[in-house]
Amino acid sequence: MDHQLPRRAAKNPTQYNIDAIAKLEHDALDRRTATERVSDVITKLVGNMGFLLAQVILISGWSLANLHVLPGLKAFDPFPFGILALVVSSEGVFLTIFVLISQSRMARQSERRSHLDLQVGMLAEQELTTILQMLQKLCQHVGVNVDSSKQEIQSFSKTTDVHRLASELQEKLPEE
């Protein structure tokens, strides 16, 4: 365990949090499988205007060459461009698979982040509940009158039942 954690976090909490988040992201990238790495590279390459422009140029050139628009070129794939259709549809299938692999990895990563966020939120809630309980005892001990906000204090100083909250939320959210 990192014994420097409290000192580093207290010294500059913003920088500590940025470093912690960056480390989590680097770790997530390092955990990718070879297939996911290849898929991410391909998705990055095809997901830009350059690839779109290359596709437009390729299809336009193919069409011009095979419609006898360019003099001196013999049609190698006459209309209705069966070879072009095969190439483009095969490309579409493979690109779809690569995009789905990348999206699946990103969804798993997002789910891990959500679980981490939930865990941190639950820990913060537990810590705040404990602090409120301790503060309430301190106020009673020194004789500070907190009657005006006693109901709120008691409500907040109870441990939150996450399962009950999730059930209530589920009941009130619209169905998909």
C-alpha cells in the first residue's frame, strides 16, 4: 500500500486526482488484447475524413474507369460493378466487426468506471454519515442546540440503503 497517499493527496489533491485518473486510463489501455489493439488502430484509421475522401475517390475512379468515361481505359468491372460491390460489402463487414470490437471494449471500460464511481460515491456517503454522527455527538457534548435541524440531521446521519434506493429508482424510471 502507498503510505505516501495521504501526504501526496493532501499536498495537491487536484494533481493527485489527475495522476490517478491518467494511471487508470493507461492501465486500461495496457490491458487490451492484441485483437482489441488492432481493432482500435483500424477504427482510428477509418474514422476520419481522410478515409472518407479515399473511399469517394476510389469509388469515383472505379466508376469513371468502368463507364468508359476515361478514354483509353478498358472496363475491368462493367456496370453494375459486381467486383466493386463485393469489395465494398466485404470492407463494410470487416469494418463493422472492428468497430463492434472497439465499442465492446469501451463499454466494458465504461462499466468499470461506473462501478468505480459508485464505489467512491458509496464510500463518500459512508464517511459523511460517520462525520455527521460524530458532529452530532460533539454538539450534544458541548451543549450546542441543534433542535432546529434535528430532523434533517437524523435523516442524513442514517446509513443509506443502496438496494432500497436502486429499487425506488427502478420503479420511477421510464421503461426502455
